[in-house]
Amino acid sequence: MEEIEKSAASVEEAIEEALAELGLSEQEARIEILQEPKSGFLGRNAQAAVVRVRPAAPAAQVEGEIRDKQGDLAADFLEGLMSAMGIPAEVELNEVQGTLYAEVWGKESGDDMGLLIGKHGHTLDALQELVRSHVQGHTADRCAVQVDVEDYRKRRTAQLVRHAREMGRKVAKSGRPETLEPMSSYERKVVHDTIAEMGGLETASEGEEPQRRVVIRPV
Amino acid sequence: MREVLEYIARNLVDDPDAVEVTESETDGTVVLRLSVAPDDVGKIIGRRGRTARAIRDVVRAASTRSGVNTVVEIVG
């Protein structure tokens, strides 16, 4: 299996560089921190951060039976969470374009499901992280289930793909780099993948979370 | 809010019976203190604090719905 080691000033940067080189998102990778950075004394004995990154079993390789089990775990967990939060909602499992979604739908049309999405999808990202942790605690495999709240994730992804293509065309035309707005790691991955498909362009992530942004450049 | 935090924590750890949440209130803010078995602390915090952040975000969303201010503290 392909694995690489990267060193950089911070663990965060080393991971991001390694992921970019392998073309993986954090969720698709197994990351080991080999060495934490040290600043040293007056610049002497300083140590860089070193990480080792290799691909985890990709989503397509998470076998049907395991994925179904993950789907059930995710749906049960989310249903229990909704009732603990006092939100009248149902959870449906749906396969859309090869991805298994656990979708939370409000039972009453007036219900504010925006609360579960949050600003820029922040709360939805948090739900995704809790589901990932719950699922991976019960199965050894990478979590292949995507959480959605009333199709927000799917709509946002489609929007993001269109926006990335538009910016990509702009860079190709002008020959000048463009910096996109801050995005979550999932959203940056969507942009990296979309631009990679266009050819003739490259992407990199810059800045610190939560202000991390994708930059598109001509090759 | 206590039930929300308890529910999440119990579903992330290996030892759900060791999950304890105590609740106190200062200046209109509800403080929830979560403690778990020593071996489960890493699971609750996650790599670079990612899971702890997610727990806080979801508890905050639940609090907003009930119109209260909530702080989650994790005690090892």
C-alpha cells in the first residue's frame, strides 16, 4: 500500500501536504504522527513535525454488508440523538450516486431543521464527526456513511462543484490564481477533486482552520 | 441538556456505565461536567480535539433550541 512521510513546521501542515500529494481527504487516510515539532533553543535543535499517511480502505471497498451495518448504526444513533434533543425527526437511509446517506428529516413542516445544519453546515459537520466516531467504535472499518439534514449536504455539494468549475475556468482564462472562501475539510476535498478533473490547474489549501481556504492555480 | 450529553458520550465510549454528567449553574449558564473511564478519554476528545469540538457544537445546538446557555467541560 502506498504511504508517504512528510515533514513541516506543524503537524497540521505536514498532514495537509501529505493528503494533497496522495489526493485524499482526512477521512480517507490513516494518519500517524511520528514526531511532534519542537522550536528548539534560538533556532538550534529545532525539530520539524513528521507524519506518515497512507490511504484507508476507500468507501467503495467497504463491503456491502459492512456498509449496511454502518448505516443501521448511524441511523439508530441519530434517532436516539434526535429524541434526546427533543426534535421530532425521522432518519432515512438512502443510497445516492453510490454513497450511503443517513438523512434526518423533520416530521413537521414548520420544524426548524436549520438548527441541525448550523452556520455554513457547522452543526452538520459535528453530527458527521459523532456518527464517524460511533460507527468506527463498533466496526473496524472506515465510516462510509454520510450524514445529511434534509438534503442540505447534497445540495451544497452540487453548488460547490458548480462554483469550483466556474472559478477553475476563470483561473484558466486569466492565468492568475484565485483564493476561495474558507471551507470545511469535506468541502475543500470536493473542490480539490473537481479542479483535478478539469486538468491544467492545481489546488492547495492555505491558512489555519476554520479559515482554511483552497487556492486554484494554473499549472 | 444533560440527557443529550449523556446520550452522545455513552455511544462513543467502550464503557458506557462509567459515563457521568453533573450539572451546575453559574450566572445563567449551565455547566455540564462530563467524566468517562480513563481509557475512554481519548475517544471523547478525538484527534486534535475534533470529537470534543463536535460534542460541544451539538450540545450548543440543543441548548439554543431550549434557549439556555451551556458549557461542556470534560474531566479526565
